[in-house]
Amino acid sequence: MGVDDGGAAFRALVVEDEVDLAQVVVSYLDRAGFEVEHVVDGLTAVEQARATDPHVVVLDLGLPGLDGIEVCRRLRTFSDAYVVMLTARSDEVDTLVGLGVGADDYVTKPFSPRELTARVQAMMRRPRVGQDHRPENVTVIGDLQIDPDAREVRIAGDLVALTRTEFDVIAALARHPGAVLSRHQLIEMVWGAGWVGDPHLIDTHIGHLRRKLGDDAAVGKYIRTARGVGYRIGEGR
Ligand code: CA
């Protein structure tokens, strides 16, 4: 895997101060064909990401200097890289998702480096809006197609009539297929960062969307509920 259309290797940046663990992750990614760099603190991570523009960043939460949350926030101001956050406890993940940190995936220690590598490889196979200026922005979830350029949603080829806001909500979810987005994140993406109001407004729009898509909340064929957190579209990672 690890090879993109131009024949060049995908670049991975591993940010982890536990050197033994980092070396294992680096060696797995290296064997999977990635061009891998490793740094041990947050500030260097941000500088390195600016310099090398990695495709994916494996980012430890607990770091000296800037922690993983702050590194992720800074990365997001200039980078479209996939971010996999490494956490020490599984209960941290809900908090991080709730904070709208913007990681694409979360892996709890101890983890299998093989599985981490498989997840990173799966990310590289997924198209991402904005990266490499891909002309093809359409997200496909089973028989559901979301085209942000045409502002069209189709099921098995048939156009689904949505309001502007309903479209913006599903398009926001479709920008990160498989990733849980918190209500807060969705609101920022749809209404902008300055919006003030009840975050459960999102639930109302999701309800309308599900009805129009013929989706059942209990089944979650297209849009799934992450209880107490938010929503995701498509299969989880
Ligand atoms: Ca650490």
C-alpha cells in the first residue's frame, strides 16, 4: 500500500515520546511502504508537519511541551493530514471527540501496531475532500451518493430533495466518512464557529434527513448515532 497515484510513498509522521513504542510503530509503517518520520515532542511535531506536509500523523495525546490536543488544533490550521490520536485510556476518547479536537481516529494503548497500520492504510485508500485537489468529491455510502459540488444527494441514482441546511449537515458528515463528529463540530462546520444556540438543533436536522433517506435511527443504515457524542456516516473504522 503506501503508494499513491504519482508512485511516491505516503508520508507518515509519528509523534510519540515513548521511544520504544514509537520505534515499533515506525517499523510497521516503514514495512507497509510509508516514508516515516518520528519526533518526540509537540512543538517539533508542528514544525515538522509544516516542513514535510505528511499524509497522516500518528499523534500521542500525552506529550512533553504541547500536548496532542494542542498539536492537533495547530495542525488543523494548515494541514489536511489524517490524524490518529493515541490515548492512554478509552474513556478519554469521548472527551476528545466532545472537545472537537479534530482527530480522524482514536487508538487506545496498549494497541496492536499491526492493527494501527491497517487502519492507517485504510485511511490512505479513502478519498478526502481538499487533499490533492481531487476533482472527484462524491462520497459513496452503499447506494447513497453525496456530491458537494452539485449539492445533490442520491439514493440508487434518485435525487433526494433536501433543504439547504439538511444538505449542509449530511455534506459535513460526508467529509469524514466513518468518523464520529460531535454536535459541536457539526455546528461549526454548518453554521460557523460563532454560532450560539442549542447544539441539539443538529438532532432535529438529522431526524429530517433520516426520514427523507428512509433511514431508521435504530438501524442507522447511513447515519449512525454515537450515543452522547454525535453522529457519523457510514461504517466506523
Ligand atoms: Ca506519551
